[in-house]
Amino acid sequence: MDHRRIAPPLLGQRHALGHDAIDVDHFAIADCWMRAMESAPIALPWHIARLRKRMRDHFTNEAALVEAAGVPFCHCHHAEHDAMLAVCDDAYGLAERNPRAARGLLRRALPPLVRSHVIGMDQIAVLIIHSATPAHAALM
């Protein structure tokens, strides 16, 4: 049995928020995370770096969408992004010398951070974005 396949998915369909770009990014991040969970030890640092870049790009895009809606990006939201990136940084630091510990950190620490962030902060961000969108404003 391959021990790396034990990890459940980072996000499931129930985490879809109804904003195409944000949902696509979230599921791409989840895919990068799963690839890191399943990668060969020698490839783990590369997969973690890819996960971190995908997350960082998404966070930048998400903040821009909220600010384009006319709302300043919340410091608390940004702090949660930083916390998720810090987990990736820590895992990357472990990856070459102790891939098992790096993978364990990603498996243990990242899912609760990501899931609570998506159902809390990101749900609010999507509401803000949709509220400022003309198509949604016409429905009100």
C-alpha cells in the first residue's frame, strides 16, 4: 500500500464558493497539494515550491478582485494568507533532508488552515465581489 495516498483531498466540491476564478484557483491549489502528498521524495521540494507559487498568485488575484470591488483588503484575510504560506515555507525547508516530516507538516497543518479560510474569509470575499458586480447588483 502506498502510504502517500492516505491523505484526503484538501478541498471538495462543498468548498466551491460560486466565483469561477476563485473556485478554479482553489481546486488548482488542492491539486498541487495532492501532488506534493503523492510525489517521490526527490520531487517534493519542487512540488512544494509549485504549491506555494500557486497559492501566492491566487492570493494576489483575490486581493485585487476585492479591491476592484471598492473594498480595502482586510488585514486579517492577508494574515491568514501569510500563515498558509509560512506552512509551505517550513515544509520546503524540511523537504530535502526529511521529506516525511515535510509531507506530514503539509498534511497536518495546511488542510485546517485552508478549509477554515475558504469557508470564512474567502466566502466573505466572494460576497463582496458579487455585491459589486453589475449583474448581481441588478438582481437586488
